[in-house]
Amino acid sequence: MTSSQLIPCALLLTTLLTSACDASKSNETDESTAAAIHAVSRTLSGIQRPFAIRATDLRALPNPYGRGTLVYHPQFTFEGKNRQLAWFVLDDWAYPLNFDSKELTPSLPWPRDVAESTWRDTGLDFPSTKKALAIVFPTTAH
């Protein structure tokens, strides 16, 4: 095989390996977002109507600044008002990011209720939740 034939083969091999790595990362992301949604939904399971929220109603985004996952309801309306429901999940522990979320999951601790060192690798400025809320609700003032 000549060097001109090796270059396309090397490019093809690199592309295949990159695609396999991307697929593996996608599966890891799918698993971590599913676990994060579960961390929130298991707390929501006891909620009665009109607040009944299913795990399938929730969405998750990896934290773009570091560790953790943001779980949120994309559009929840109650009594004619759009409510922002969002939680931060870190190491299978969920934390409400605002009052509406805390009201639905009162057993969960606020971010301010745990040691500051907990947030070290998140890149977020807890106990303030503004930066985290801006990730899932970017067009709304917090």
C-alpha cells in the first residue's frame, strides 16, 4: 500500500473511532440525564393533582460549566401563570432552584443548606441559583 492510499484509510479510521466515541458519550449522557430525571421524579411521585408531574414531562441538560445536571419542566402553568420548575442534580441528590420547585419537592434541601464545597466542581455560583436557572430558562429575568 502506498502512502497516498494510507491517508484516506487513516482518515476513515479516525472518523469511525470519533463516531464511536461520540456515540459512547451520547449513551453516557442519556444515562446521566435519565438518572437525574429519576432523582427528581422519585420525589415528585407523591404529588397530587393539580400539580401531578410525570417523569416524561421533565427535561435534563448537562451542566455546561462543570459537574451536575439541570432538570426542568419546559412549560408548567398553574392558575394561569407560567411557573419555572427546575432542580440541580449532583451525585444523585436533587436541589430545587426556586420557590415553585421547592414547593413541589419540600423534602429536598436548598442549595444553601449543604456545604459550599459541594458546589466546587459545578462552575455555578451556589447558593445563588440565577446562573443555573439562566441555563434552562435563558429568556427570563431571574
